Amino acid sequence: MTLIKSISGIRGTIGGKKGESLTPNDVVKYAAAFGQWAKENSEFRKIVIGRDARPSGELIAKMVSGTLQSLGIDVVDLGLSTTPTVEMAVPAEQAAGGIIITASHNPNGWNALKLLNADGEFINDEQGKKVLELADSGEIKFAYSKDLGEYKVDNSYFDFHIDKILELPLVDVETIKNANLKIAVDAVNSTGALAIPKLLDKLGVRDYKIFYDEPNGLFPHNPEPLPENITHICNEVESGRYNLGIVVDPDVDRLAFVADNGEPFGEEYTLVMIADYVLKNTPGNTVSNMSSTRALKDVTLKNGGQYEASAVGEVNVVTKMKATNAVIGGEGNGGVIYPELHYGRDALVGIALFLTALAKFGKSSSFMRATYPNYHISKNKIDLTKDIDVDHVLAEVKKKYEKHPINTEDGVKIDFESEWVHLRKSNTEPIIRIYSESESQNTAEVLAKKIMMDIKEIVSEKVED
């Protein structure tokens, strides 16, 4: 059983004891604390909620709605929705904030409350700590019966979101329509099955098929859009019936592509290729987190801009994007943030921009992928157990590699001559993530394994002491 409280929200496994997993007690506790925080920090008395399709979502949504109404807050429920759609609905509704009920890439035994401010952006670390303080204090003021909040369902926001995407100057519907693309989509049995057909229809794509199109939350594979998890869609494209594959995660804020030869672009290159298109038309700066490929830096410098790296986490990327006036940014997990639309990872706008770029390119998607720097990232993890002291591990790794340039803004990132490795505690799972990058896949994997062996030795020595 797991319950994680971080800048990525309140996330946990379903079932078990309160305080140890995401139980009804915990849902009510943290929803009430967030509602109290929202009331104290906004003149509005309205909160927007939405959920992905995982089985526990509807039940949690009812608990969240009832809790917020009990605080005197009106609730606008988008029902089955996407994370970016809820993010856009919050300011459109003039709401005090939003709650997205999704555990994103985690398996369907998990769920979470992802918390948004009045701008439709994730609350920051300081605000999150205040919500946690309110939750633990128990000092929540509920409304009298005459002041209870109202509840309404609004199913119009998919169209609102997509229409705003179509209004973007860099989205060219006519060019996409004329490209006659044949697209296979893996919607992982979640809300992408509802949103993506609407988007493709409005973009003029006539030939597409949605696989895993039942929004029942029964994910057909690990829902994280990594190459090893998307083999079905790769095989569909490789068969020759389609010339592009699109894969999203359950809440549609992460995006991956498959080239016409059936090879994954790699989720790292989603942002790289879309950023290149944006930068060629609107020169400026970019930001990604420090676990993302250096290819974005290469592309940015080539287009005359400046690149900055942030700590991992969407809110950290957004903060640095605002500070550097970045025209595009995101994370190497397939998360694209295009501030011309809104400050949030958004697979739908990513699809629209990418299809425009591909259509204008005029050649195959595999040829397009081959025009970019070819780096390889090895993504690994170590499960956290009670005998692993993460702070001690990071300190010892830093000491071991002190002769190399090291960044400790978020865990430990070590830069070697032609490679880097980044290890940090996850915000979303009880694990240590170990990412490494090189121009060779083998070198990246060897480097990651070396660091993982270092960690095991450090833990073993600690236990012996």
C-alpha cells in the first residue's frame, strides 16, 4: 500500500488503511484541505473537477464533489476528461482551482488528486505544503446547510479545448487535410478514446483507427508510453496500413509517436520535434527538465534560442519557462507545454502541432525523425525499501563522482564528457529513478547499470553499519 504527497499531487494505491493508501478517508481529508486553501486564496467559490477512465475514478469524483460542496464550493464536473482539458476549463470557468482525478501513467490500481490553482496550473511546492498543513490540522470550516455548494455537469469542454487548438496560428488544418495521413492511435482504454477522435476529425484527418478505444480504465498494457509498452501499435504501423502511430497515457498529457517503419520515435523526441517546428516559426527559448534529452538544447541553439533545464515536475518546468520567456517547453516523458495555449502538458496540442509539422515536411515520418540528433536514454528504477536512505545514497554518489560536474538541484545529475546520468527520488512512485544518456544505447545502459551497482553497494554498506 502506498500514499505519496508531492508536487505531483496526492497519489496512492486504492484500498487498505487510511494514511497508508488512497482510501475514502484520505480523499475527503485532502479534498477538504484543498477546498479550504482555494477559498482562502481566491475570491471565487467554484472548483472544476475531471477524471480519467480508471475504475476508481467515478467513486472518488463523487467523494471529492460532496466534500467541496460541504465547504460551500460550487463544483463543475467535466466527467471523463483529460488533464489539459481541466487545466483550460479552470480559468474559463473563473474557478478558484481544479482537481484532476488521475494517477497519470501509474497502473489502474492507483489514483490521485492532482491540484490546480486559479490559472489552471499545478500548485507549487509552497502552496502544496500549505494544503498538507491544513489537512493535518483538521481546521476545516464546513458550510451550514443554507450555504452548501451547487453541482453541475458540463460536457462541452472537449470541444472548447479543441477549438482553441484550431485557433493557434501554427496549427494548419488545410495542410494536414491535404497530407492524407493514415494514423493508428493507442488510447489505452481511457479518455484519449473520447478526445482524440474529435481532434482528428476537426484537423481533417480522414483515415485513422483508435485501438483500445473503450474508456473503461482497463489498460491493455503498462500505460506509460515507453517503447517497450507500445509494441501493439508499432506492429500495426509496421504492417503498412498506417504511416504514423500516436500513443497517449490515461490522462492525455503525455504523447509518443511511432514512425511509418514501425519504430518508436522515443518519447524524448516528442518535445524535440515539436519544439523545432515552433522555434522555426516563433524564435525563442526552451525549457525541459534535467532528466530530458540534450537534443532539445541542440535544436534550440541551432534555431538561435537559449535552453534552460529545470528540476523534474511540471510546475518546475512552468516556473522556469515563465522566468525565461520560453516559447515552448516540457518534459522528456512526452509532455509538451505550449504557452500560446496554456501552461500545462498537453498531448492534444502536441498532436496538432506535430501533424502540421509533418504535413509541411512533406516526407515520411521516419525520414523526419532521422534529421534530428540521435541520443539514447536508458530509463531505470530501484524500488524503495525501508533500508534505503535516499538522502544518504545521493550524498554518497555525489562524493564518489565529485571530480565531475554535478547538479544537485533535483537529486544528483552527473555530467561526463559525452554522457550524463541523473538519479532522484520519484514524485509519483516509491522508487529511485536512474536515467542516463549517451550517443550509444549500450553506453547509456552500461552507465545506468554502473550507478545502480553503486547504489546497491552504498545501501549494503549502510545496512552493515
